[in-house]
Amino acid sequence: MQVSHPHVPVDAGTGHVIVVHPWQDRYAHYTSYLDHSARPVTYVTTEVGQKGVPVEAAAVVVLGETTDQEALDSAVSDLVRKFGNPEGIVALKEADLPAVSRLRAQYGAPGARPEELSRFLDKYEMLQAVSALGLPLPKFSLAHSTNEVLAFAEDAGWPLITKKLSGSASQGVSQLDGPEDLHRVRLDGPMVLQEYRQHPIIHVDGFCSGDRLGPWRASRYIGTCLAFTTGDPLGSVEIDDPAILDVVGRFTEDLLTGLSSKPRVFHLELFLYQDRDGGWKCEFLEVGSRTGGAEVSFVWRDVHGIDLMGAETALQMGHVPSLRGFHQDEPVAGWLLAPVPMKRPCRVVEASSMVGPGQAYAEKVTSAGGVIPAGGSFYEHVGGRFRFSGSSSSEVEKAVRRTIEGFHLVCEPA
């Protein structure tokens, strides 16, 4: 399939660009977005991530963690001394955005500043902003003590959800079923509390121009992100039901245009349910100003021919990308993450392939003898990653569930 790389007019420049890069795999095609022969493009990465840095890089700095603000500041300072002030600082993973947005302000580079991103990174500020828009969402609060958690539970009931102020991939998220579970959370700082919902969770991914939605897709999770952290599979299938899509589209546009007038790539999670009359309703869960994780960027490129990572790079370089809309008979995409059966790093002993007719069109599975590393990119280094395409949601869901049932992985400690 011909992939639509959004127009990113940065190649005419010759100035230094710094990329903060966390992945081993090709989540982003940097050499398609930035002309590495016309300008110095340098990379700050990790030991695991350096395997995914293009060979055209002008320089590579390896850190223990790219989220280490002090180490990142030092690395960027060294690169600036060698290659000049940055014309852009690109970071495509949410965990890197707080530090990188501060560096952009420091060096005068384009892209979002801390004050613009705060309502997309600070979960309490995010919930306050959505509440101010009048959109439905579960009850929430901010707790600093066990007594405040108990007081919130008196009002909202058990179970309840606790979250750190920032984070993605359900890291730092817990479900407390009653007071006896309070020992499972560390109140060493403020914590967000949310009323528990049993409704299915969907995610919505795409681009918003600031005043209207651009291309977007809504997908229903198979499993939950929280359950994946404790060993359950996590899948996703795009929704093709027009009645659901009409409700989700209106909710998404109201939310994004209400939160900001600036263009952005987004990843949104909503609760989806039917009321007593059978009508579809949405409630807000979380929203990120970045490309969706897991296999979202891959299936958008493979199945839909749109590169969301390229669009996000354009925005961070100070340009608004041009993305095509979806046509009526757009294929349906899906993906699946299989968990690692033991603590990482671990060595694969046996692994089955699930690519074939009626199954995945692509997979990323570590071969026997290979090691699954304990990298910081949580959804990358898993037991298996699978991508699907079909003519309907039901067709893709059947393929995802067949893969859940059929995939076989055996590991040993590394």
C-alpha cells in the first residue's frame, strides 16, 4: 500500500534538529520526515532504543532513560554546542513530552510549550478542563491522604480507580475494591481518584485542525489496558457501526475543539454504553496530545495509508500537515498485544507464528533464543504484537480472538 506521508516542509532548512527516540522498532520513519543529508539530525535515545536510530544520524547520545530531565538537559546542551541551536526538538512518546516541551521553550524551538500540554499530561487538570466543558465524565477528585481516599469512596462508592498525575499505558493505575486494598497504593504525592465504570472502553485516534475533526477512527478494546499490566491480552478493533460513530464523532469534536484551538494529533479514550432507550452515550476517560500507542501508528500507515507519526513530527517542527480524509469503504484495522509470561528481560524458548489467511497480516514476535528486553517502551517489548485488516469489525474481531486462542509463547529468565 502507498503510504501518505504528510507534507513536512522542513527539508529546505539546514539547521540542527534533535530527536528524542525511545523505540527499537520503526514506529516513526524519521528519514521520511526530515532530510538527514541537508541538516544535522541528532538523536537522544536509550540502550534498547539506539537499535532503531537511523544510520544517517549526525550523532547519537545514549541515556539510561530519556525521561531523566537532568541527563536529557546535559545531552541536549552537548549537542547544541556541537551542532548549533535546534530548529526543532522532536519527541513522539508521551513520557518524553514534559521534558522536551521545557527544552523547546529554553532554546526557542517550535512546538508545544509546557503550558499548552499541561491539560493533556496532568490528569487532574485534564479532568477539570473536561468538566468545565460540560461533557460527561465519572466523578473524580485529588487525594493526598488515605482519609481523602476514604471520603471519596463514601461519595463515589467502591471499587474506585487511582492514578498518578501523569503517565501512560496504565502505569501507576490501580483498582481498589475496598478499604482493604489501600495498602496497594503509595500516597507519596497527590493522586487522582476516579469513580469506577463497568462500561466498555474505546479509543479514538486521529487529527484535529483546531476547529474541526480531520481523519479519525474509533476502536473498541478487547480487554483493558489495566488488565494487560497484570498478564491479560490487549486487543483493539475499529468500529464500523454508523450509529456509534455518529455519537463518538460529535463527542470527540466537541471535546478537542473545546480543549484547544490548535491543531493536534490525538489519542482519546472514552467509555461507551447504551442508555435505557438503546441510544449510544459516551463518557470521557483520558486524552493525549500525541499518536496512540501499541500498534496504532502501524495500522494507520499499513491499512489506511496515513502516517500519524509524520503528522505529529510536522506539528512539532511548527508546520500544519495536510492529511487525506477517509472514504466510505475504508478497510477495518485491528491489533493485538500478547503479554510476556514472566518478568522481563526473559529469553524466548518457543513462539508460534500467527500470520496467515483469516489471521494477522503482520506480527512482531521474538524468535526462539532471542531476549525480550526490559525497555521503557512498555507496549513494544511484549510477548507478541499482531496487526489485522478486514472488510468489517466482526471479521477483524474474529481474527483477533483466534490469535488470542492460538498464540503460544514459552519464556525462561534471561
